[in-house]
Amino acid sequence: MDSTEATAASRTWCNFETSRTILFIFGLIQSFSCSGIIFGFTAIASALKNIGQYSSLCSSTNSTSGTVHCANQDLRFSLLYTIGSSALFASFICHGIILDRIGPKIASCTGLTCISIGFYILSFSDSNGFDGYPEAFALIGAGGPGVHLSLFHLANLFREGIRGTMKSCLVGAFVMSAILFPLEGWLLEGVHANREYVFLVHASWLMLLALAGAFVWPIKRFQDGDKVYLRGFLLRYTIVPHSSIVENVEMPPQVTEDVVLEASKSEVISEYTSKSDGTQGDIDTQTDLGTESNARIPGTASNSLVNAPLLRQMRSKEYLLLFSFACIHVLRFNLYIGTFIQQIQYLEGKGNSSQTNVYTLALTLLLPFGALSIPLIGRIIDRYSLWHGFIFCNMLGMGYGITNVVPVLQVQFLSIIFISLHRMVLFAVLYSYTSATFGYANFGFLFGLMQLVAAVISLLVYPLASISDNQLGGNYMCVDLVMLAIMMPLWYFCPGQRPQGTASL
């Protein structure tokens, strides 16, 4: 430990490893509390239906196997999910710009506040009175990416060999947050808890996390090799910049609203505090990340794109391949989720819906548990390369593609398992490759643009479903085979580059 670290460590109550772990866990708690909760919408929609929301739309019902279905009510909740999920994907680019130009503190707090307000509106909404459900689910969806994207710079606090696992954990928290809506649905239906209180508690918890994040998170992102030391309590900590450890040079003091740089002959320490007497300095994302490591990362084609100009990154072969990979897999995933009930009903046979609810429940519960693949995908990325991670993602994508075209109902349990693992692995490799190849200077915009276009392309789900329902008698096999075929080129045009001399899986 050099003099800079020794000085910082002497002012703290725990070491660097413990400090960064506490900050990382706090980030996981924030993400798990809300970031991807909209993907658990099916469960909360079922609960709201059963307690009478939008029941006034049911002038007529269809009953099969003892289950009452109201087409207009189902359509209204489908619209609410469309609003929420569209808001989530569309807001990626907005939060990405905030992250790139202002920093993680504002991005995180904006996202948490947005979702908290959504839950406050949800708690007071009633279809027979103040119908705030569209606005509530739009806010809940729109805030998620802000919380999620703002956490990936935490991986810079860890050594290169485990950063893939750390990023996978952050994606896992995003995926696992979808379990909260099923939990709240169970409270409403199983325990008969008061609907207003359930949503108010969630909203208040998120507001507390937003206030805590306003003190905890830095204005500027952590740089590669930075070390943090907690000082007395969680809301104050000291950062030892990587540049001061490597160069150990004297730098002039600079004061900003959230950063205090203290310089001495052998010490350059920046302190993020909850109070400051200074004025806010200029925030420059390129300067913020200018010292990021340029070491070659296995599975990335080049290190010349790290923090390069935005247009150069967007025009690069690496980004175009990543862009295509994401759009194809997101389209396939959304088609599967959006037509899951119709495909199960077709396999089960008309007039028999006894098993449809079982498979729907299985999908709702198993999707969040795709996070169990975190150790596996993290090890693949860290031990082998990102290229191997993309290949593994293709394997899972082909797995649910093949099982989905098998006209046997019981086989669909396998497709549910494959899709659950695939979603987790897909986002893990997308986030890891984007940050490793392009750096963090334009990370938010690049990933947000990719998600926005993928969401627009996913609008093809509706006409594809319409063709299957109206022209093919509800048989989705042709559409599923087309979806399986369009991913075949991804085996050859795979993002990244297989590292020379690395072990195969």
C-alpha cells in the first residue's frame, strides 16, 4: 500500500474490499427493488383483475373449464403492459444521455423517483374513479433503466478477472426484480392485504432509496482502478483515484459541489460527501473516463474504440454486429413472451384452458430465476471471453427456438427454462461487451439506442401474431421456424472475436 492509500485507509473504519462490497450490495438492493419490475406485470394484472379492476368493461364473458374470461378487460390490461414495457425500452436512451452527460447520481435518483411516483399513483388508482393506471405503469417502466444503467461503473472497483461476474450480478438484480409484482399480487389475493398500503409501502421504500442514493453515489463515475474507503458511516467515503496510485504526482486542489480534491506531496484524494461548501464544476464525461484502462479484453475485437468519439463508435463494425445481435434476439424474445398464451392454448386444444394458467404461472415465476445463471455466465466471460458468452447465448436461444416448435405441450416447460436463462445471459453479454469495447463515456447512449431500435423492431410481433391467428388458424410453427432461421447468421456474424490460444468451452 502506497502513501496515498495509507492516508486514505487511516481515515476509514473498513478496508477497500469491504467498502466496495458494501457499495455494490447497496446498488444491488436499489436495482432489485424496482429496475425490471414491469416484467412481472402478468402477476399483478391477474391480481388486479380478481379484485375487480376494470370489471365494468365486462358486459359479456366467455367461460371455459370454469375460468371466466373478459375480452375487454384482458385487452385493457394488455394495453397497460404495452405502455409500461414501451416506456421502459424507450427511456433507455433518455437515461443513457443523462448518465453520459450528467453522471450516475442524477440518473439513479431520477429513475428511483420516477418509479416511486408511479407507485404512489398506483396506490390511489381505481378503474371506477381515479384511473391512473396508464400513467402509473408508464412511470414504473420508464424509471427502471435509470437505476439499472447507473450501476455498471461499480465494476471498475473490481479487478479485471471478475468484472464479468459483477456485471452479471447487476443484470441478475434487474431480472430478479420482476418477482416483486408476483409477490405483491399474492399479498393482494392470498393475504387480502390492503391494495393502497401495499403500493404505498413500496413507493415510500423507493423514495428512501432515492434519498440515500443522492448522498451515496458520486457525480462522476468510478474510473478503472479507483479504490473506495468508507469513513464512519455509509453516506461518506473517500476515493483514491487510480491515477494517483500509478503516478503518485502532486496535483493542485480543486473543489466541486460533491467532490473535494485534497492534494499534498504524496496524496491525491477525492472525497464524495453529503455536504460541501464549494460550487459545482464542469462535468465532462470524456475527462471523467479518460484514464480508463486500454488493456485488451478477451473477446473484444479492438481496444481502439474505448471512449472514442461517438460517431466513430456507432459506425464501427463492432457496434453494428452488436446492434444486429441485440435486435434479433430481443425480437425473438418478445414474440415468445407476447404470444406465449396463444401458443399454449393451441397445443392444449380449443375449449380447454385448464393447463394454460399452469404454464403461464410457470413462465411468470421462472423468468426471474434466470438469475441463477449468474455464476455460469460470469465465469464464461471472465475465464474464457465475451465471444464465448455470445456463443452460449446463441445456444440458449436455439434451445428455446427448437423446443418451441415441438408440438408437445409438456416440452414447453423446457422452452420456459431456456428462455429464462437466455434473457439473463443475453443482457449480461450485451452490457459487458458494450462497456468493455466502447468504454463508459458513451455507454448509456449506445446501449439506449440499441434498446430503442430493438423495441421498435419488436412491433413486428403484432402483425406476426395476427398472421398466425387469422391466416394459420392459431398455429405458430411457421413463425417460430422463421424466428429460428433468422438467428442462424448470428453463429457466424458473432460480436467479438475468438481470442487466439484460449481454451474452448
